[in-house]
Amino acid sequence: SRIQLKSPQLGTVIEKNAVEGDYVKAGDPIFKVADLSTVWLILDLFPDDAALVRFGQIVQAEIQSIKDEVFTGRVAFISPTVNPRTKTVRVRVEVLNLDGELRPGDFATAKITVPAIPLDEVYDPELAGKFISPMHPQLIRDAAGSCPLCGMDLIPTSDLGFANQPV
């Protein structure tokens, strides 16, 4: 009458599609489990603002439900298209959530610092002369190597337009 289910991944149940007594068939989704140790902050930017943002750039965010605390993350993806309905460009920021404070679906206000005058290179002291994962912008290393999460080769931040010295 009872069976125990084991999730193939660690995480938090974020969706429950069945309750005790429901009939389920093989392949029916029962739970949706997500690893919330890193969450995505999705920003909608006007195209002229999005043009100034770079992969790996630091973002500071204030979450609506968590007062007086600033969370930081890095730009992980900049959409190559403009949403025809909102006329905005989607920018995805990865934010570490090791203590589980951040919840999917919450609202935030974000701040990205960009040069007042567009430059070919920008200086970020945390990225100067470093290497970054092309899939996980929060993984920054002092030397070349592989990303421990995805195995991809780390790339020099200078390839992304970050200067090694103040500009």
C-alpha cells in the first residue's frame, strides 16, 4: 500500500502533483525537485541598457520580501533578442543561495554598475587577470583549468572585455 520514492537529485520540493490516494502511472510527474543553492534573477532591461552589460558582470539586488539585505550575483546570460511585447532584453543573473533565503518567484530591484562612457574594456578588480567558467559565472579562478561543475575550460576574463588594469 506504500512505496518509498527516492529523488535522483538533492533539492527542495517546489511542486507537488499528487497526494496520498491518487492513482499514478509510470512516468507521471509526482514532485518537482529543484536545487535552490543557486537561483536565477531575471532582469528585463531596455536594449540600450542591456548593450552595456557583460557576461560575468556583478549585480547587486534587493529582494522585496527581505528588507535591508543586498544579494550579489553575476550575469550568466544576455538574451540576443528583444521581447516584441515588452521591448526589453532578458538578462539572467546567478545568485548563490546557500542559506535558502531566496525564493523563486519573488521580486527584486537590481543595480548594475556600468561605465558612463561606453568602453571596449571595463575594469572589475574581482575579475582582473582571472579566469571564469563560461557556464557558471560565479566560478572565478586565478589560473586556467576546468570548471568543477561542468568540466568546460575556463576562459580569461579579458576575452569578455574585462581589463587587467584600471581603465
